[in-house]
Amino acid sequence: MKVCVIGGAGYIGSHAVVELVKEGHEVVVVDNLSTGTKDSVDPKAKFYFADITHKEELNQVFDLECSIKPFDAVLHFAAKIVVNDSVYRPLEYYHNNVEGVRIMLEVMVNHKIKNVIFSSTAAVYGDAKQGICREDDLCAPINPYGETKLASERMIQWVAKAHDLNYCIFRYFNVAGAHQSLKIGLLRDNLTHIIPITVQAGLKIRDAVTIFGDTYPTKDGTCIRDYIHVSDLADAHVLGMKHIVEKNESILLNLGSSTGYSVKEVVEEVSKHLDVKVLMGEPREGDPAMLIASSSKAKEVLGWSVKRSLADIIQTDIDFRRKHEKTPR
Ligand SMILES: NC(=O)c1ccc[n+]([C@@H]2O[C@H](COP(=O)([O-])OP(=O)(O)OC[C@H]3O[C@@H](n4cnc5c(N)ncnc54)[C@H](O)[C@@H]3O)[C@@H](O)[C@H]2O)c1
């Protein structure tokens, strides 16, 4: 298939591109390199520098590419993703995440492209009181980031109804780890994810990791989350795309491991390999005690489940950071 990967120079998008190329698909990447890097893009993919909030830029790519051969599907990874930042800059998040999706859909409809794969998030569930999230649970985001993702999901669903479009919406849980080649992984300033932060503390790239709160109603008092290896996620995209194209239907699925680990357990797992300094901090506002995916639907519909464990996630992140980040050692 010929596919357009918007945001394919970013962390998750670049892993999806590798898998799509490996499966023999013809891949065109569109990215404005706001957080991604061109070096992360598989050299077998074609690259266009363009911002999807500028309709004429995206249109040009689609006009050119579709005149050669139309896209069978478009994958969207191009979002701003820092939850805390979204609280202080909601307009930027709505503009990039929601307006970007609106323009993408308009360009797709105008070019008669029938399939879209969209990266959504567990943040759409909000403060999930029961802790285990199912796809038909009530969605009530508690920050602008989650709101922009839910608004995008709903826009895609309405447009699909009106314009004969199939969608595959994936709600990811906590994504981490690096590609086994160690060529791509999560590299960025101001990391907010617990695994890379703990690994950086272990590698002395930062002083310490802070655990925010140990009085939650969980087994050890720290928050419980569901971690998924980025390559497992990439595999799901290849399957999801094939499914909606071949079956001509739409799907919405959680992608997680269905297993929860506490922040303390994550830190302990990293500490098996590295000496990590740990600080205790106050609980953060809006952090639910437990967020775990029910992933039975992804297994049922796509035959997909995670192949990589928390230990694999941590090992690949350590190996990747040892290779790519400057450590004082
Ligand atoms: N990382 C996670 O843990 C996580 C969890 C849940 C959902 N998601 C979703 O997965 C997707 C990818 O996340 P990521 O972690 O790879 O983020 P990322 O920042 O690494 O990647 C986003 C990519 O999109 C590009 N981009 C952003 N805005 C653009 C625009 N207007 N035009 C063109 N390109 C643009 C960036 O340059 C970057 O290459 C996002 O939609 C995010 O909401 C991520």
C-alpha cells in the first residue's frame, strides 16, 4: 500500500515508519520537525517538510503524490503532547492538534483518500475512577491535551459518516522503549515520562527522579500505569491499517499491555541495572491513581497483544540512551 505518515519524524511515528517499510509499504512522511528529526526517518521513506496546519502545504504534497499514485491510507501522529504545557497553552494545542486534524481530513476528502489511522491517548478517559479503561467507557478528559484528542476522535468519526471514510483510532497508554536497532528512540529536552527520566537519573544525565506522591490507594502508594513498548505499538498500526483497508470498516481500540506497574516498581526495575537517586515529591494535581488498558478488543479484532515486557522496555531505553545521550561517565 502507499501510505502517508504525518508526524513520521517523531518518536512513535518513526517506529511505525520502520515497520511499514519492513512490511513492503511505500511510505511518504510529512513533518514540520517541530519535535521530530529527519535523521529518525527511515531512509527508504520519502520525506516532505510541511506543516499540516497550513492547508496549502499539505495540499501540495497530496496533489503531487496522488498524481503519481493515490494514498491508500494516512496515519496521523502530528500532535503536541505535553499535558502540563497544554494547561498553559491551550490555544496552541487546539490549533495544532484539532485544526491540524481538520485540515488533514479536508485534504483527504478532497483527494478521495478513504482510510485514516489516528493516534489517540488514554488521556481521553480522564480521571478513570475504576482504573481499568474500556473503549466504551465514558470519556471525560481533565486537561486540554486530552480534550484535543477527544475532539479529534469525534471529528474523525463525524467526517467518516459523511464522507465514506474508514478510521482506525488507537488510544495508547504509556509508550516507552526504543527500537532494537537503537537507531531511534525517545530523545527530547524536558522529558516528562517516568521511564526515560529514571534511566537518565541512573546514567547521571540528571541528578534524580522524583516520585510524585506515595499515598495513592494502590499497593505501594504510588500511581499505577500501563506501559507499552513503542515497537509493539508500531506493529499494531500495520495490523490496524490492513484491517480497515481490507474489511472496509472502522475500529477504535485501546493499545496497552493490560498490566499495571507502580512508579516504585518501574524505578526498582531500572535500579536492577543502574544506581538511581530517588526523591519524593507531592502528588500532582489530576494524576489518577491507576490507569490500565483493557486490551481484549485489540486482541479480538486484530489478533494483537504486546510481545515485549517492562524489562524489555527498560533495557532498550537504557541501551538507547547509553548510545545517544552524553553521560559524564
Ligand atoms: N508518547 C506517548 O506516550 C503518547 C501516548 C499517547 C498518545 N500519543 C500520541 O502519539 C502521537 C505521537 O506522539 P510522539 O510521542 O511520537 O510525539 P512526537 O512529538 O515525538 O512526534 C510528533 C511528530 O509530529 C510532528 N508534528 C507536530 N505538529 C505538526 C504539524 N502541525 N505538522 C507537521 N508535523 C507536526 C513533530 O515534528 C513530530 O515529528 C501523538 O499524536 C500523541 O498524542 C503519544
